[in-house]
Amino acid sequence: MLPKTPKPAIWRFIKGSAKTLFVLEAVCFAASYGVYYRMNTNREFRQHINENYPFLLDYYYKIGEIVGDSKARQTDANYWSALKKSD
């Protein structure tokens, strides 16, 4: 019978790091999908993002224009301007 030799520590480190990276990537994907879903369904959240992080909303609109919803930016702008006029 062949004697068992312990695996080098580097392989345990690589396996542990790969597992951690996979979990971290899954969590980041879920969080980014959650933010995208909320931006896609909630106009007030988009307005909050526009006030605090306008570059994120610009990326959201650019992705929407690539996918095919090119009227979202103008629709939101019209809605928000109407809100400001009524206040």
C-alpha cells in the first residue's frame, strides 16, 4: 500500500480562497441585481439615486438604452419636473 503524504499547504490555501471568492462573487451579484431590480421598479428610488449618486443613474439609463428602453430617462425627467412644479 502506498503511504499517504500530506498535501502542501498552498493547495489548501488555494481551495479556501477559491471558495471565499465564489461566495463573495455570488453575494455581490445578488446585491447588484437587488439594486437594479429596485431601480427598475421604483421611480422614487431612482429619484433618490439621481439626487445622491447621479453617475449610477446615468449608467442605469445607458444600459436601458442599449437593451431597448430608450424613453426611461425622458419619462423620469418629465415626471420629476412636474413634481417640482406642483411643489
